[in-house]
Amino acid sequence: MGKGGRSAITQRVASSDKKEELTSSKLTKYTWAEVKKHITPDDAWVVYNNKVYDVSDWYEHPGGAVIFTHAGDDMTDIFAAFHAQGSHAMMKKFLIGELIPESVEHKDQKQRDFEKGYRELRTKLIMMGMFKSNKLFYVYKCATNLLMLASAFAMVLFSNNTAVHFASAGMLGLFWQQCGWLSHDFLHHQVFQNRKYGDMIGLFWGNLMQGFSVQWWKNKHNGHHAVPNLHNSTPESQDGDPDIDTMPVLAWSLKQAQSFRELQADGKDSAFVKVAIKYQAFTYFPILLLARLSWLNESFKTAFGLGASTENAKVEMERKGLQYPITEKVFLLIFHAWNFALASGFGEWSLGKSVAYYMLALCSSGFFLAIVFGLGHNGMSTYDAETRPDFWKLQVTTTRNITGGHGIPQFVVDWFCGGLQYQVDHHLFPMMPRHNLKKTHDMVEEFCKKWGVTYHETDIYDGTIEVLDHLVKVSDEFLVDMVKEFPAM
């Protein structure tokens, strides 16, 4: 338990051989301004349904350090998006008071009606059964995915043709991409109500089949979902999106491009940052090709306690450790063993050919994965954490859906993107099975139109152009601002 729980007003009073919670009338009343002062992990207050909770230092939170993404903010809707019914009971021990609703000055009646509206839509979707999974659908997806792996193996085992071998590498890269979508679904608990089952199959498709640590993925991905495209409010807070923490090689806003100045003794941009940001539109795709190499490295470090990708992940690992320590390690070692065997042609190929096979599979997979989630958020709105909009607007305005177009049929997009072609809808309802997102899409789009909320979707080609144009725009702003600020350079 974090110190927040220990200091919270959660004492229970003995009465008639049972303990009674302190009544609402005895709770301290807090203003929104007071809540906003508590934004760091060691001093974290959150609001849920107008109740205030002190979760300071609570790294033992079952979902990990993601709890701190909403320190000093209202977590009502993101809590509902990620938790099963009844999960709120665990929060009672952290209760310290009530929020004074009238003190939330940035919310007028229209905003309150809007929030009520999307909460009612969520309830309607639950009643429609949109959060119930079709187990046969996932049996089919798992079986066809294993068929892809079997094909990649067969092309190496039963052919002496180098072209067929390299086609196998491409097949393996596509297999890893599809493994990413499957582990994503199971670890978002879209398939089973029992989260243990989801974790176990997630370990199979994550650690064993594609070499990604489940613990590393959960820390990174849950944080991303909670605060997509947000910049940290302070260096000490953990309310920023880890997926856009791409400096010094890529910047998604002028603020981010300038963020490394404080690390320099002279307060100026380093020579590397100047070059990297200036040419980022050209280096974007080469970086995507090598993205998987970075993910494999971070996964191995996480599973074997060799380091962490962020301060958030480091403290979480020190305090909480791996949820499945033995399984994570064993599955990763088995993955690298079978991967080595396949990439070497089971010991028959030269070193050069083995390296070429491995790099082709690795780079193709990184590209296949990154182009989908890159289109999902890159080039969309970014915000400072302290000025974030409400849950619905944050998820919708930072996210892009992918449609068919430019000769790519919709059914190909649906298969290739693994449900994330409905990225907007998935971000609003992350525990909804992918096969129900299409049904939900029309209702979400209609709701957005009714309330005047931007809802953006485009095809793969146009979306990629949007991302590259955004990178060019940030580069231009960075260079212009750099000249203005340091004219003698």
C-alpha cells in the first residue's frame, strides 16, 4: 500500500462487532485547485466520481504506475475504460475527501451534459453486449496466426531456394506483427473476464512468439492509453505519453523539439538534435524499420532486471517486480532460441545469409507494426498534461482511424491493422473485442457529430502524408524559433 493509503481517512470504527466507513458528511471538502497541486507520484491525488483519493507512492497498484498519469486530475472515465465492475472497492482505503463540484470552473453545464452523454453511451454499449467476446473468432485468429509461423518454418526447411528463404523472412515479420495485435487483445482483457487467462495467452503471443515482455508492454501501453499525445506537466510528474517520448530523434511538437535544451549547460540545442529534428521527415521510416530492435532490447532488460526504458518503469519494477517472473524469462529465452535456429537455416546457412534473414524479418515486422500505430496517433493533436481536455475529447482528437483507399480494399486494412483501423473507437473502449468495433464505430461517429467533436479517419496513404507533413511542420517551427532565439548562430 502506498503512503497515500496509510494517510487517507480510511479508518473504520468498531460498532456492533463490525466496521463502518466514515460517512460522507465527515469527509473533508476539497477544491479543484487543491487537487491540482498533487501531481507527482510521491504526492498524488486523483478524483473519481467527485471523491478525492490520495494514492501517493502506490506503485503496488495492480495496473502499475499508470495510476500516476492522472495525479491531480479526474480519473473517472479512464478508470471505467480499464477496470472490471467492482474494481472501485480497492480504492476505498485511499479516500480522503470530496471534491466541491462548483470549484471546477473549467466545466460549464454544456460540458457536464457532454460527459453525461458519453457515459450513457458506454452504458448503452454494455447493455448491447458489445463488451462480450466471440471465442470462436479468437480461436480462428490464433489458428491462422500459427499457420503463418508454420509456413515460415516450412519455407526454410523444405526449400533450397534463397528467394523462398527471404520470402519466409517477410512472412515471419508479418507473423510477428499479427502476434502484436493478438497479444494486444488478450492483454487488454477483451477476450476473457478472468484476467489471468488473458495474461497467460498474452505471455504466449507476446514473450514466446514475438519476444516482447508483457510487463514492459503493459507499463508502456497502459500509460499511452491513459494520456495519448500528452507532454509531462513537470519533469517529476508521470502524466505524459511514453509513446511520443521519441526525443532526440523525433519531435511531435515545438515544445518537445526544444525539450533537450535544459540538458545542455549552455541551454542551447545540441548539434545532434539540430540535425535530427531538421531531417526527421526523412529519417522517420528508417527509424520505424529498426523499432522492433529497440523493443526487443527493452523487453529483455525488463524481464531480466537489466534496466528500464523510463523512470516510471524503473520504480515500478523496483517496487513491484515482474508479475510473472519465471514465465517471462523462460518464454523470452525460448523465443530467442527458436528465432536463432530459424534465422540460421537450422545451422545450414552462412553468417551473412543468417544476418540478412534476421534483419529482413526484424525490419519488416517493425515497419508493419509501426505504420499502423504510427498512423493511429502521429501527427494528431498534442497537449500539455496540465491543460488536457476531457477523456472523450482527448482520446478522439489525438487519434486517427484507418480506412481502405488508394487501391487498398477495406478487408485488407481490417486484417492488416488487427482492429486498430478503429483506433478512435478502441481508445474510447479499450476492453471492447475488436470484432465489435465496427458495430460501435457508427454510434461513436454520430455522437461526435452531435457534440461537435473532431473525428478523423483517412486511408493509409493519405494518413502517412499527414504524418510526414506534420514532421516537416515541426521541423520548420523548430528551425525558425531557433534562429529567433539564437540569432548569432
